[in-house]
Amino acid sequence: MKKLTHLIIVLFVGLAPLSAYAAIAVDVSNNCVVKDTTNTEHTFPKSDSPSNYLGICLLAAAKEASLVNFTLTNDSSFGLYIQSVNGTNPGSTEYWALWKNGASSSCGIGCTPLVAGDTISLILTDWMSNVESTTVSFSVQSLIAPPPPRSSISGGGIPQSKLSVENTLVYLASTQQEDGSFGPLFLSDWVAIAFAAVDPGEAKAKLRKYFLETIPTLSKVTDYERHAMALLALGINPYSGTPVNYIAPIVHAFDGKQIGDPHLDNDDIFALFPLLSAGYTTYDPIIQKTAASIVSAQQRNGSWDGSIDMTAAAIQALVPVRILPDVSLALIRAEGYLRSEKPSNSFSTSWVRQATSALSWTPSGWAENSFTEKDYLAELQQSDGGIEPESSDVQTRVWASAYAVPAALGKSWPMLLQSFEKQNIPEKIDTAPPVIQPAATTTITTPSIASVPTTPSLQEKQKVEVPLTARSLPLLIDRQTAAVASAPTGSLFKGVWDSMVAFFTHW
């Protein structure tokens, strides 16, 4: 086996001078495996080629770190070539030109040698007019020794969870309903995202079939955001893969500055995930403005809403757009906040693990007194493979298990979503969609959701679900999260519990 070496690369994206962007370091191994558009795997460097053919591995590492999205097409004559970058597919007279050290490369991405000091660029070029536009550049800074394995606390990353992902998948499959769903739409959506982290086989195929054949009733922008993420996770085009265009309502919710309710940030944070996988890039005003809105909502302590969960979500959303103004600084502050906190339930732990995976480029390690001293995911796994005690209700366990799978595998949400070409969005038609009113009469909010003025219109616009904390429901439970608790058996408590479940499962 070849001895691994690594490269530090610096990524710049944009049309402005490269010096205008902050350098982002990524570790690149001297071998890698990539997949083309047919899902066929290709290992580099090939056994019959020089060991320094690492151009493709540079791109693979950048994609793994959520710095860039790209697709590869394998031509029988020319080999692998870049088909799209960040959702941008070339027009009929365009192609993604490969440049090395300021000149057109003499070979394709699969046979491009790479050493310290080299620069590789992908430039969208019109071969008829020879006009160049969008540019993505990678500069090799230096060679370094291999970093410590992920199981080490120092040197970057966090310890690998000892959770048995295989057993968790078995549990999830056992809860799947005959129609292929997992009950409420939000649960089916989160399970779909989990299935993108590792393919369970038949269960994923059944869920995909369910999504293709079922048109859910959605009423809020966050419904569309989460469901679009689920479709992207299963490789379904959110524009045209089903009878409903799930990207259009998200774009229509953009008011020129932010998305959805201006008093809350959930809808902005979770909008970036589907939009960036649906062909939108940092050149689009909706991405630029939404990212700026998210950054402006960050609190002085580096958090969003004073919440571990929402901060972890914001980190995952902002990493792919950190070349935008002030985003890199916001990420540094957010990381500092997470380092000072210690989530003590599986829901928060899962999101924080995903956030640290998104921040894998960060050189410093996580402190030993952080949440990593306990592996809550593994501790809460039961004999049937599910997460949370078996006395908990099925929905809570499915929810927690779906969160845990990508977290245990070290995969953030952007890493799980497939990319599709951007499509034109039809004009908004001002007709009110059907809304199913929640059965609950009690509205319960959590610190994970930004404060909402007590007006009926805003109370109805709660956001993407986030794990509840014990502070949310001090009279109900003394655990870290309400979603972890079993349904109380007393009539008074049961009524409050049922109201809470109805509220949070409505969307």
C-alpha cells in the first residue's frame, strides 16, 4: 500500500482578484476514489500511472469538505472530465476548461500531476467566442505529513462515534410503513437524508418510490426546504422529478434580503442547503443576501439564537459559501461557541458532529473537555439498533436514529445532497395553498428557535424542527430534550404531550 501524503490546497472562487478571498486549507490524500454520473467508482492514481496524478484527488477533497460541488462524466475516448461545477452546466458551446499554472492543461483531470506550488483552475469557457467567465481555482500551498486519524481528539476532527450504523439502519427499516414512508412527512424526510449517508438497499428504494408517487400538502417555506433536501438526498430532481417544483416556493419566499419570516433565521439557514444543490451559487443574489442575513443574525457569543442546534445547522449551511463577505469570520466565532458548549442528548450531538465534519479544514482539535468525552450516540443505541430508550415513542426513536446515521459517519448535510442544474422559476401565483390547521391548542417554543412576537401570523410560521432542550419544558421532563422523553401516562401530562407532538409533527 502506498504511503499516504497530503497536500494543503487553497481554494478561491470568483471573478474578483484571488487575493480578495480568504485562503481555505484542505488536506488531500495521495489517493482517492471518485464517482461519475453513472455512479461508477474510479480510483486514483491508477495502478499504471504516476503516483503524482492527484489533480482529481484535489477536487475530491474540496468536495468532501463542502467547498465545491462538481459532477464527472466518463467518456470512453477521453476519460473523466468535469461536467458541472456548483450546479453550473456548460451551454451548447461551453465547457469547463482545465488550466494548470496559468496555462491550458495538456491532459485531463485524471492525468494531471500535482505538486506543491501548482495551481489548477476550472474556467467556464465558450469555445466559439473564446470568452471565459466563472473561474474556480485551487492553489497547492505545501506538502504535509498525514494528519492524525479521526479517532484522535487532537489534530482536527472529533472522535469517530462507536455507534453501529448497520444496526441503526436495520432498526429504521423495521419501522418503515407499507407505503414506503416512515409516518409523518418530516420523519420520512429526515430518514431520506440519513439514507444518503449510507445505502440500506430496499428501504431506500421503497422510500424513493413513495416520494415519487406522493404529493404532500405543504404550507410553509421550511416544509419545502426540508422536503427538497430529502428529494436531493435520494437523487430526485426537486424542480421536475415530481409533479411539484419544490424550489420555486423557496425562491418566491425571498424578499430581496432574506427568506421567509424576517424575525426568524431557520428558514434562511435551511434554504441554503437545497438552493446550493439546485444550481444556485455564490454569484446569485439570493445566496449572497441570504448568507448575509444569516451572518447578521449571529449573536455576540458566536451562536445563532443562543442554541447549540441552530448554530450547528448554520455552520453546515455557511461552509459552502464561506468565500462571501464576513462568512469565514462568522464560522470562526461559531466554532468557538460550539467548543464552549457540551450537548448532552443525541439530537444536539448529531448536529454538532455534522458541524465539526463540515469544519474539517480547521487545523486545531476539539478540546478534551468538550462534548466528545461522551459518545451519546453509542450510549443511547439500544439492542434493536435504534437510538433512545425503547420506552420512548417510535417517532422519537426514528427521528433520533435518522439524525445519528450521517453524524456517526462524519457527513454534513451538503455532503449528502446530489446536485442538479439550475432551472428557471415560474412567476409566483398568489393563490393560498391549502393549510391543515394543527390539532394542538398549545404552542410550545424552544430556545433553538428565535424569539417570535406573539402575533398569530408569526406563531403559525414556526420553522424547521430542531431538538428541544429541557429548558423548553421544565415542567414536563428533566431530560436534556423533550423529544427524547416517553409520552407521559397521566391524563394532564398526556394532554400537553399530545399537543406538543401534534404541533411539531404538523410540518
